[in-house]
Amino acid sequence: MPDMTLVCKDCGIEFIFSEGEQAFFAEKGFTNSPIRCPECRKARKQQRREKGIDKKAW
């Protein structure tokens, strides 16, 4: 599995989906590649926490 260059759905920048990340996703059973760059994923996760939507928010 070589590194993959993907384009973020939110901000449009290119980001690398590394071999290690691909192996991690496969290990967790995820079948899709990420659609957001790490920065946008972090921002989206924070927004979800603030709205109380995150599953882990107790």
C-alpha cells in the first residue's frame, strides 16, 4: 500500500494518507479512505463536541 494523495472535502487541500494510516484504518475495519484532512477532521470533531453530538460526550 503506497502513500495516497487525497483532496479534503472541506478545504480542498491535498493531504497524504500514509501507509501507516492505511494499515490502521484496515485494522479498525474501516473500508473508506478519509475525506477530510487532519486539520478539518480535528475541527469537525471539536464542533461536534461543542454541540453535544459526539458519541463520547458524557
